[in-house]
Amino acid sequence: MDSPTVALHESTHSEHPSYQRHHFVTMAQQRESASFGMWLFLLTEIMFFGGMFTAYLIYRNWYYPAFVAGSHTLSIVLGTTNTAVLITSSFTMAMGVWCAETRRRGGLILSIILTLILGLAFLGIKSVEYHEKWVQHHVPGLRFDAMSFVHPKAEPGQPAEPGLPLDMAQHTEVYFSLYFAMTGMHALHMIIGMGLLIFMLIKAIRGAYDNGNITFIENFGLYWHFVDIVWIFLFPLLYLISRHQ
Amino acid sequence: MSSIVSLPDQTTARIPKRNYLTNENGILSWLLTGDHKRIAILYLISITFFFFIGGALAALIRLELLTPQSDLMAADTYNKVFSMHGIIMIFLFLVPSVPATLGNFLIPIMVGAKDLAFPKINLLSWYLYLIGGGMTLWAMISGGVDTGWTFTVPLSTHYLNTNVVTTGLAIFVAGFSSIFTGLNFIVTIHRMRAPGMTWFKLPLFVWSNYAASILMVLGTPVLAITLVLVVLERTIGIGVFDPTKGGDPILFQHLFWFYSHPAVYIMILPGMGVISEVISTFSRKRVFGYSAVAFSSVAIAVFGFFVWEHHMFIMGVSNYSTLIFSLLTMLVAVPSAIKIFNWAFTLYKGSITFETPMLYAFGFMGLFTIGGLTGVFLGSSGTDIHLTETYFIVAHFHFVMVGGMLMAFLSGIHFWWPKMTGRMYPEKLSQLAAVVTFIGFNFTFFPQFLLGMLGMPRRYAAYPPEFQVLNVFSTAGATILGVGYLLPMIYLVWSLKYGQIAGNNPWQATGLEWQIQSPPLTENFIEIPVVTQDAYDYEWLERQKEREVTQVG
């Protein structure tokens, strides 16, 4: 029912596609408005995360040894894997946008499903990491004990890290506060994004995007890449502090 | 006294049968509408509701301060009352006041578009506002909150047992309503202008709302993340602002004021836009220095982001940053003064008439100037240390926000009332209301400058007896002010049924919104206009009228 030729004839203005909203004069105006609006929204998102990056900047300067020690408890293997997973999901999302533009319904559905799976994989690995923090008593407020930084235990096969003085060790709680706040907000954005992916998947299966009305997919693509880029900043700032030592 | 009002012959005039109000009927046609004009009306009703709640709380504050002892209510009840007064008035009234009502209604028409770029997001913004407002009311009814509107940590996170979390989340939600309004305006102004409508043909109302929208889009998310961190600190105890864990409460202040200082420009800039329109219309002249006024709005928006620390001079920040922020604060005075001087020059040799919107605009110019100049006292770090946290600062921001913004809001409501409803308000009664408001306002808040200079601290239910005389003055003035606000509420509702038919252009104004029928059609324009005239071109308007006459003849 949604084949483009039929849709064109159904429209009251024969020169406009049926999905053009009545208050836009041309389709180009509608497309530009939607994409401009999305970029503005991403700007608000940058400011939203910006508050936490500011806090990070200040506390990292003040409590550098605590941030190094906190950072070294994170698993670099899991972090790197997650970075790879997320970048791949950005690739599959970009493929999805391309498929939508070239009206390949099958490719679009496949891309959305792959993006969903990769998003789930990211959140799965993230929850493993969160669980590890819980076990190690590194969750600020709820379950936190700084003593493991005063008397660090040696990992098998590696020498123990030098212990921190008690007051600096306690400041690792600030590091973990920021770790959970930043990765938590990032994960929340992923969860919202995956909700939207499922919504798009259902619509794509029903063929809602076959008529070229793909503004939603394009804008979602921007959102997904934005969430990805936030992680690209979070990963070195949280995982890779002073790894050469 | 002369008047420019020209109304159609009342015996034959009718409200147009087809307009945005009659286009569809039923409650759902309002609750699910995408029409920017209907959403503006929904916003108008809701912000008026919250204004009267905030106003009732203000009345309680003034009643308590009638006597030196805390006798009307206990001290902690007083804390809750003034906190809720601030939260409701700032986040639920002042921030959305002009943009969400007049801006929503007018910006698409002024740029020559059929609607805002994203009608559904516009409606979503109203629902978010309602949810935020509802949560705030719930927080108030179920025990209140006594942090002050600033949510200061560690007071709000560690020492209070009131509804901080509910209120914080309420403001978070209401903040997104403001972000969506701003985003919608920016996209509309960039992408939806009619053919020929260049940036420098836009009415100054559009420019100032554009500047305010930039602040909404860039500032509000910082408040959002700050409130999220406060809520997380309070619920699970993360340590970002907690000094016992190494966090810093001053960081909270920086993040909070990074939004909340620009927020005062979010509140005042759209009001300045209203004043530009009104002053021009009632002095029959193009606004003097159009581009200077336009760019001063943008300059206020830009400078506004670099002055936040002047709220923190006594909080233990470095002396050197105090010096710099004090200097930057003085810079904001420049674009504000550009506006005031240009309005004054617009009046010079104009054919001035004194209809109600103009009276409110005069009130704005006087009171905003006093409010702005006393702001210089507070921006200079030396005097600030003496005056901050006293009634001087209370008087200062009430002069700017109530004397400035609320006057501008009422000016705009009266000015565009004929366009929104198709009917005139009663002129004599409303002129009386404008004068009563002005007198009541000065009675209420001028004594507070004196109280502040004498050293009466803000936010206490009790005060030493020697301050009583001035406080009685202030409370008496607040009663007059209350009458000044109730009057428009009553006669504007009355005018919906009994007001005179306004016709398309009762003020002989030049904006696009005055060239279409009142109330407008749902789609605003029968065909999208092609704009050739400059803003405030009264000769163009005369030529249009002559052409109409010859055509009809």
C-alpha cells in the first residue's frame, strides 16, 4: 500500500510526496529543518555530558594518584572490546542509513538487527564490569571501601601496585562516582537508543521506510554516532590514565 | 489624549467564523493539537495558574514579614514557602512566560510560516511542562522543600529531610520543555522564513527570542546534569559534591550558576523583544538603531555565559577570578544599556500615545533601568560583599524580573490580546491596572533596597524590630500589587465575551501578524506572504491602506 507512486497520487498536491508535513513549503525545507533540529539537540547533549567532563577535569587534576589507581582497577580488555563493539555498531548503523537511502528494505532490517545485537553486547559487557565493581566494593555510596587502595593485593603474575595514603585512597570514591555517572548516563542513552531501534525495526518490517521518508532513520543515525563518540572520549579518560607506568 | 486605536464599526463587525479557535471543537482537539497558537493558549492558561500559586506564596511571605517575630508560620514553614515561591516563579512562570505563550503564538506568524518547525515537539514541550509542574505541586503538597530555589549542596544533599528529589526531577523535566521550545524557535527562525524575509527584516521580538533560545539550548542541559548529580548524591550517595568524600560544593555552584545566570537572560530577553514592538508601535517610528538592538540581544546571550561567578563572590572563590568576573559582569551592562538608549531615542520625536501596552512598557523601562543599575552594585565585588544575601539583592532581582519581565509580559499580553482573541480589553480599566501595578510594585520593592543597605538578611522568618516600618511598607505595597495583578485576570476573561471586536489591526502596527485576520486562521496565512518591506515600516503600511481604499472604491 505504501509504494511511492501510489503515495504520490494520493497526495493533494501532486508535486509533493505524501509524507511532507503541511506547514513546510518544500520537501528540502522539511529535511533541512529535521536535520538542523537534530544537530541542535546533539548540542544540548554535549552540554549535558559537558557538566560531567568539567567535574572530571577538575577532580583529575586534584586527585591524580587516586584517579590513576581507580583507573587501573578497570579491565582494559573489556574496555577495548566494548570500544570495538560500539564502533562496529556505528558502522552497521551507517549501513542501515545507506540501505534506507537506497531503499533496500532487507539490508535496513539486517543492519538494525545487527546494531541492536552489538548494542546489547556492549551493555552486557558493561554489566559484567559493573558487577566486578560491586564485588570489589568500588561502588560509591552503596558499597564502597577504599582499603583496597591503601593495601593493594597483588594480581597473579604482576607486582602489587604501591598503596595510596588513606586520604588519597578515599578520593578514589570521586573517581568511581564519575565513572558510574558518566558510563551510566552513556548506558542510559544506549538503552533509549535501543528502544528507538526496536521501534524502527517494527516500522521497517512493515515497509514504512520504503517510500523514501527516512528522516527518522537519518536522525537516529546521528544520535547513535553521537553516543558512540561520547564513549570514544570516555574510554581513554576513564580506562587509560597513566597506563605506561 | 490622542489614540491610534482604530476599531471596525461595532454594529457590523463580526469575529471571523473560521479561525484557529473554532477550526476544531472538543477537548481532544486541544489536548492533541499541533497548532502553535493553540499550544500558546494552553501554555498561557497553565503559566497563569502557576503564577497565581507563586503569587499566593509571595503573599504568605509578605504577611509573615509584617511583624518581626515568626508568628504567622514556623521558621521551617517559612523556608518552604519562600523556596516554593522561587521555584514556581522562576522555572514555571518566568522562564516559559513570554517565549512559550507569545513566542509560540507569534514567531511562526512573524517569520511568515504556517507553524513552528516541529509541532509535535512543541506539544510534547507543553506536556513536559505540565508533568514538571505537577511534580512540583506534589512536592509542595506532600511536605514541601526548603532548599531555596538554588538547591545548594550540601544543604540539599545531606542536611534536609524534605522533597529535594521530587523537586529536582520536576525541574529536570520542566527544563526539557524549555530546551524543546528553544530548539523549535531556532530551527523555525533559520529554516521557515517566508520568501524575502531576511534576518534584518525580522521583528526585534524574533531576534530576542532567538537569543533566548540559544541560552535555553546551551544552558538548560547543564542544569539538568547538575540536578541529576544532586539526586544521585542524595539517593545513593555518590561523592561528586560531597566534601567528606573529596567532592567540592563550589563545583555545584559553578555548574548551577552556569545555567542560572544565563537563565535570567532567558527570562528577560523575550520581554525586551516585546518592549521593542510596543515602543515602536505606539510612537509610530521604526526602532532607532534596529541592528544595534538586534545584535545587543545576541551580545547579551553571549556575554551572559561568562559572568556566572558573580553569584559566588562570597563563596571562597579566588580573588583573581572575582576580579575578572566582576569586569565581565560590567560588560553585560553595555548591550542592556544599548537597548534602553535606543528605545529612548525611538520615543524621541515620535507620535507617542499612551495605550495600556505602552504604559506597561514605560514601567518596564524605568524599573528595568533601576534593576540593572543596582546590578552594577552587586557586580562590583567590594559592594557585593556588603550587599549580597541581604534584601538589596532581593529588591534587585525583583526589579529586573517582576518590574522588568512581568511588566513586559503584561505589556505583550495586552498588545497581542486583540490578535489572540479577536476582542479588545477594556482600555480605561487596564490603564488603571498598569498604573496600580507600577505604584504597588515600587511600594513593595523599593523599601527592600533600603532594608538591604541597612543589613537585613534575606531568607529569615524573623528580623530585628527596627526593620519593621519598611517591612510594613513593603507588605502594604504587595497588597496594591496583588490588586494590580488580579485586575487583568478579571477583565481579560470578561473581554473574551464582552470586549469590542478588534478587527485585523487595531494598533496600526506593521508586523505580519497584524496583516492577517484576528483571531488568525489555523494555517495563519491564506498564501505565504512575500516580504518586501522592512520591519516597522509605517509608510509601507500607509501605502497598503491607500491601495485597499482605492481597490474597494
